[in-house]
Amino acid sequence: MGREFAVRYPRGRPDRFRIVLDTVPDRNGRAAPNCAVALLLLGLAVHATVAWGYPGALLGFGALVTAYVANGADLRTVRARDALLASAVAVPARVVAVTRDVYTDGEGDEVFNHAPVIVFTTTEGTRMTVLCREGVPNPSRSLDRDLTIHYAPTAPTVYTPDPAAEHRSNEGTLGVIIIVLIAGAAAMVTGAVLLGIR
């Protein structure tokens, strides 16, 4: 309630607006240094491939994948969200609106995405209006539905209607991250061993 957000619309057609949820993707100033490091690692991986063949490719690209995943925002986001929702407070909520986002896919078909707009009041008395993209069953027919929202007391903008599904999703994300880290490390070790054999 009372929060400003950016919208975009085609020239002369403000009725066809879209809400811009993330207007500043680089909030911590790490984009340029991370890009420089990624380009450096990519150059080293290509050089290792040209100089040493496929063992060098394993070593170089394994290091690149491992560094990218270890430094990725997914790991930090999942851990931070899990930590905040560990002490979640459950409050009653109500779906007051349902947004419909229409876009055209690569084959020319229209795709509809529905997201409920949920209102709840924190235990401190702050009324929150949030857009809930996941966790509400059958979102296109959820208008006027009563439900329970679990939110982090220190950050009410971190919420979920289904903590069990949120936990499963976060575990799945962490599992993928761990598998990719192991694969990257295994590629580096295999490349280094094969280079040592030569």
C-alpha cells in the first residue's frame, strides 16, 4: 500500500501497460567486476583448449562453471529466503485482484499468466498488498479467496502461501546448484589429471 513501482507501455498506448518488477538489476555494484572475471575465465578456458586440447577444455570450462555457480545469486537468494522464512508468522489474507499477463510465445500462440494480488495485515498492524506469483492453487479463479500467508517478521515482503512447497522448491534449487558444482569440480580434476598424464 502506498508503494511506487515502474510501468512500461507502448508509445501512445498507456492502457497496455506492464509492471516492471525489477528496475535496478545491479543493486550491489558487482555486475561489471563479475563480467570482467567471467570474460577473463572464458578467455583462459579457450586458451587452455587451444593449447592443451580436451583436457585443457575440461580444466578451463570446469573452472568457469564452478566459479559462475559458486558466485551466482541463486545460492545467496535461496539461503537468505530460507533464513527469513524460518521464523515465518502465519496471518489471514485475502485475494483482492488477479492480474493477467498476456504474451505471445515463439510459435505465435498467446500465453496467459495469472497472479493473485493478496492483502494481509502484519502482526504489527501494517497492511501489505503483494503480488503472489506462486503457491496459490488455480490462480485465475482465486479472486475473493481467503488464505493464510506466512511472512518473515523482519521483512514482510518475503512471504509465501505454502511454506512446504517453498521449502521443497528451495531444496530442489540447492540440489541443482550442488550437482553443477560437483560436475564443474570433477571436470577440473579430470582435466588436471589428464594433463598430468601427458
